[in-house]
Amino acid sequence: MTEFIDGPLWYFALAVFLSGVVWRMFSIFRAGSKPDLSVPRRSAAVSAVMTSLRRFVPRHEMSPRIRLQLVAGYMFHLGLFALLLFAAPHVLFLQEHLLGFGWTPMPHWAFIVTSQIAFAGLLLLWLHRVLNPVTRLISDADDHVAAVLTFVVMLTGCLALMETFTGLRVLHRFTVELLMIYFPFSRLMHAFTFIPSRAYTGAWYGRRGVDA
Amino acid sequence: MNNNKRSLTAHQDDFFSVVKALLVIVLLLSIAPQALAAGDAEPAAKVVNPGAELWREVRQREAPVAGTTQVAGMDSGVLINIRGEQWRTFRMQQLIPAAGALLGGVLGIIVLFHLIKRGLRLELGRSGNYLLRFKEIDRVLHWFVATIFIFLALTGLILLTGRVVLIPMVGHDVFSVIASASKEGHNLFGPLFLLGVIGLFIRFVSKNFPGKGDIGWLLKAGGMFGGKHPSAGFFNAGEKIWFWLVIFIGLTLSATGLILEFPFFGQDRLIIELSLVLHGVGAVLLVAGLFGHIYMGTAGMEASLESMTSGYVDANWARQHHDQWAEACEAEGAVIAGEELAKKQRLRGTKNRVPDRPAAEEGQ
Amino acid sequence: MARMKFLCDAERCIECNACVTACKNENEVPWGINRRRVVTINDGSPGERSLSVACMHCSDAPCAAVCPVDCFYTTDDGVVLHDKDICIGCGYCFYACPFGAPQFPTTGAFGSRGKMDKCTFCAGGPEADNSSEERRKYGSNRLAEGKLPLCAEMCATRALLAGDGDTVSNIFRERVTWRGSSGLTWGWGVAYSKPGLRRGRGVEGKAAGKD
Ligand code: HEM
Ligand code: SF4
Ligand code: SF4
């Protein structure tokens, strides 16, 4: 079981993840867009960049209504990526199995604080999703599966913090593999699509002189 | 059985769980020092030598002669740590059995109670009109604390009772993996619990001060003896007591938990052992209270869970359980007709994925 | 069967810390850990006394009783050992131990303690005697080679005695007679006054069957 999860299943998950993401991005780009015949009022490229950046902050009119999502959203996403890239076991793993080089990981205490922030953020986001009538209505199974899967991946990772029990490490690896296999077929793809999506909107509207 | 009687007995249970909790606090607090004192009788030295005075002093923790040593570490200068023995006796022979008895007992009482009395129904059925009871931010906070609390309770109880309960079932190797996971998880989520309790305090404290009707509610024991349903405001006295238990025991758990988790602010073994005693006793009490709380929020009282899911309660539910609050709402004209709410929320089985407008819900 | 005990003669201990160093060296203990320490009372004043303290291998060992994962066991020689594969590093054994024997590698702040390490009476752990696994986790297993703990062997003044309880106390009794003063088997009341764990209340560690 351990060998299967560390070996074949890992490569399978990696293959599904990589090919799935590439395929989905490719099909999005291949779809292209209608030729825009409007007279350009502004540079589409500049607007693409501007909108991509502006999206990091909510529109003024919206901010009081989405304070919870904003704060919890940043807590979760920043925490998650800090963990993904700077947790000591992850850096070691990337160095040994994928990249061949590593970088300075964060200290243990920072790992703990970061994961607490990320957990709080994810929990708040999901609670908001199910407790707000609107978000509950527009959420489907995919949203919940994605949230729960991400939560389980983070949780198993933290339960394995002592780093001495093989069973716990493998459990974490297994949930990661499930997530990787699920990833390309779900809204988790927003981790990749958010950039082109913002840029496209920015370019399309910016060209017509509309702030988007 | 008439409806009124049912309501009385349900309150009775709420009240009983509170009384029981208080009784056990007193009991355990009276046992703890006794347990800590039990080991004080040191086996006397068999032969007395000139240094005997010195050695006797050494055994006392408060010995005037503090030892010195080249080796660094917590209490490394102390020769004999007597409290450790007292703590282990308390933990293994009193706390663990008491925890099992209390939690099992409360659970048993609730199940028995439910089988005999059934839950408390809405006396007048549903009115179809609604009152907003908890805003979204309050519900998010409630479930945030609830999730974390249940996780901490589960992992903590695994650490406390796993040796007795789980090792015989799964064996040492498997249990060790479970225990390690529990320990890491418990330590990770503990500090978040503190933040949650502080949040609860901020959001709910204003509604939990003793108020009109509380004495009456308590005197009638939630309607246990009196014929008439006791009057209550937004929260009744039972709920207020639960709130303050959560706050005080919750803060105690957090404080002692943090002392245990960060053992490098000079706390010695005595402080840690006392923290473990308080932490264990507090945790068991609060979990026992939680059982009662969950029962009253779900099977024990019809239509009360809605207040924490959708945030709205039926107007009849409000009138039955929180008449003062219901009257105040009615006076303000805060009653929302069912159709209006359904339109606003599209909660009632609509498959329409495109809400025409974001519901103008409470600002958050 | 022998019942292994430690005895430290406070009239002889000169606080040279040779036992501490010998132990560290022999068992290659994890960094930052001292399985044995010497405590001095009334340091620098008349009546100064020193004692070398480590795990006393208690009969009714508090550490074993309190361990949430039940990882201790007592060998037929009366030596209290533990299984590092099972230990979760909670620290409870340290809080319960009268002698402060269990130690923890401080592999990081935030209450993460790492697996407990303590004096094994130079008797290794649950792995096969003198296997490399055993050596890596617990240090040497001198008892299996018919030798006694190195700390006591190294003690220049023979203050620290280790071995079968009867033999050790006979040596000590002779000394006390010869010295003309009464002696005190320091720590014995706490460590050995209670009935043995292994024959006792069915509290047995995973590897309880190991000889
Ligand atoms: C701020 C909140 C909390 C913190 C920081 C905290 C921390 C801790 C720590 C450090 C331990 C020792 C565990 C170990 O190192 O192996 C512990 C044990 C325990 N905790 Fe908590 N905890 C918190 C809240 C809670 C809550 C809310 C509960 C239960 C509802 C709980 C139940 C327990 C129990 C039952 C134990 C085992 C005690 C024993 O084995 O004697 N804790 N906690
Ligand atoms: S001295 Fe401490 S570690 Fe050794 S057996 Fe006794 S309680 Fe356990
Ligand atoms: S630190 Fe290890 S040996 Fe000590 S009580 Fe905890 S689990 Fe048992």
C-alpha cells in the first residue's frame, strides 16, 4: 500500500494533473475570441495588466459586503501557498523528487502559525458558502468536494507534523494525490485560469475604454 | 401527554445538565487537592544519618536548598518531584474513570430522556412567519467554534482515554499513530479555539447578562414545576449559563492549553501538572455540557436548529421559547412572512441557479 | 532473576560528571539530551552533597502508568524501557517521573518535543539485542553482553553503584558499617517501595514479553 501510494499512484496523479491542466488551458486558449472590431480607446495590453492587478482588491462598492470573504480568502490562499512552497518537508520533497534544488524553508513555528491562518480562512470561507443563502444556492457538489478535499489534504498534512509515522505521511500523500487527480476537472482550476480570465476581461473592456 | 408538559420536561433536561455540570465541578474541585495531597506521606528513611535533615528537605519541593547542576532543563536542579506522583494518580485513577462516567452518564440520560419524553414540539405548529434570530456573521462564528471545539474534544479525549478505550481495540501500534495525529492536531487547532471564544464573547455577551425573567426561569427550573411556560428574553437563563460556561471554561482551557503547548516561559512541572488537571477537568465538563447543548439544539427542541442554519426561526417557536424577544420583534414589525422570505432566499427547493438579485440579507 | 537498581552514595560523589559524560558517549544520545545529571545541594557551603541522578527503574513506574500510548515495559531484570516507535513525545512521563529522568530532543519550539529518551540501564530497547536499529534508537545494550551500566563502571570514587539490588545494598551496608555512620539509600523509597509493575496490575507495554 505504501509502495503503491509512493510509487505508481504518485506518477499517475502527477500525469493526470499535468496533462489535465495543460489540456484545459490549451482548450481555453484555442477557443480564441471573436475579432474585436471596435475602435481601440485604450491599450488592451495595459488594461489587461491593470485589471489583473485591480482584481486583488474588491471594488469599492462591494467591499463592505464581502469583508468576510476578502479577509478569509486572503488568509486561506496566502497561507496555503506559503505552506505549499515553504514548509520544510515540502521543500525537501521538491528538492529530492522533482526539482533537484531547494530553498530556505520556513521555521517550524512559522509553519504552525501559517497553517492556523490557512485553516481558519478555509473554514470561514466554507461556512460562509453554506450559511449565506446566495452562495449556498450557487454552490454545487464540485465546490463542496473541492473545499473538503483541500481541507482534508491540509489536515492530514498537519496531523503528520511529528514526521515519524509512515502511516500519517502516506495518508497525507494519498489525499494529495486524490486532490491532484480531481484538480483539472474541477473549479480548482481557478488556480491557473484566474490570470488569463482577468487579463481577458481587462483587455476586452479596456479596449473600449471601460474600467473592468 | 399534552404539549405543555413536554416543553417543561425539555427545559428540565436543559436545567439538569447545567446543575449536573455544576455539581461535578464542585466534586472534582474537592477531589483534586485531596489527590494532590495523597502522596505527601513520603516513605520514611529507613536509617537516619546526619544528612537526613538535608535529605528530608530535598524531598519537599519548597526545599530551602535548591540543587544546582551542570545540566540545563526544566527543574533539572530538583532531586525528587513529588507532585508528579500525585498528578498521575489523579489522572489515571480519578480523572479518566470520572470522565468516562460523566460523559457516558450524560449521554445515557439524554438518550433515555429522549426515548421516554421525545423532543419538545412546537405547541402551535408552524406559523409560516419568520423572525431573524442570528445574522450570518454570528452563524459563521458559531459553527467555526463548534467545528474546532468538536475536533479538540475528540483529539483531546483520544489522548486522555485512548489507552483505556482504544488500545484494547486497535492495539498499540495503530493507537500510537492515532495518538500522534491527535496530539499534533490538538496543538494546532487549540489557539484557534481561543480566538473563537473571544469572538463569541464579543458577539453575544450583550445578550447574556442576567435579565428580566431569568430568576423566575431558574426558580421554575425552566418550567419544570410551574404550570406556565416561563418567560424568557432573547436567551433564557439556561442558555445564558451555557454561554458563561463556554466563556469561563473555554478561557481556562485556552490558558492552560497554551501553558502546556509552549513550555518555555519558565513554567515548572508543578504549573504544568496543575494545568493538565484543570485542562482535563474543564474539558470533560464542557464536553458533557456540549452533549446537552447539542441535544437541545437538535432532537430536543423542534425547529430550533434553523436559527443557526438559515438564521430565521418560526414566529411560533419564538413566542413559545422566547416570548419577550418575540414580542419585541413583533412590536418592531420585524416579522417576515414566509413567502417573502422564500422569495428572498430561494431556499425552498428551488432549482433556479440564477438568483435574480443577491438577497438583501443582513449587512455583514 | 536479578532486580537491577542504581544507588548513589552521597558521601562519595565528588560531582566530577564522569558518569554524565560516559553515558553520553557510550549511548550516543540525541543532541541536547543528558540521560544522567549530577545535582549538588548546598553548593559551596558546609554540608555540600552531590548525587548522580538518572532513571531509577521504579518498581511501579509512574512514567509507565501515565503514558497515553502505553509504550513502557519492564524487563525481567527490572529495567524500565520504552518503545520509541510508539512514543508520541507528549512529555507526560517527564511530568510524572519523580527523578526528572525522561528527556526530549528540542527539535523545535512550539511544544514539539520529539520522542522521549531516557536511561536504559544500558539495556537498549525492544529491538533485537545489539542490532543496529537498537543502537541507533537507544544506545548500547551492555546488559545483553553481561556488562553493567557504563556510568557506574566509570565512577572513580565508586559512588554510583549499579547492579542487582541485593548486591548493591550489601556493598552499601558494608560501607556504612565501615564508615561508622548510618547511610541512606537515596531515592530507593520513592523508586522501589511499591510492588513491581510487571507482576502487578496488567499494565504492560507492547514489548512486555521481551526478555
Ligand atoms: C486554546 C485551546 C486549547 C489548547 C491550546 C490546548 C492544548 C492542549 C495541550 C498542549 C494538551 C497536551 C497534549 C499533548 O501535548 O499531548 C492538551 C490536552 C488535552 N486537551 Fe486541550 N487544548 C485546548 C482546548 C481544548 C478543548 C476545547 C478541549 C476539549 C473540549 C481540550 C481537551 C483536552 C484533553 C481532554 C486533553 C488531554 C488531557 C490529558 O491527557 O490529561 N483541549 N490540550
Ligand atoms: S525513574 Fe522516572 S523514568 Fe525511570 S522508571 Fe521511574 S518514573 Fe520511570
Ligand atoms: S513522551 Fe512518549 S514515553 Fe513519555 S508519556 Fe508521552 S508517549 Fe509515553
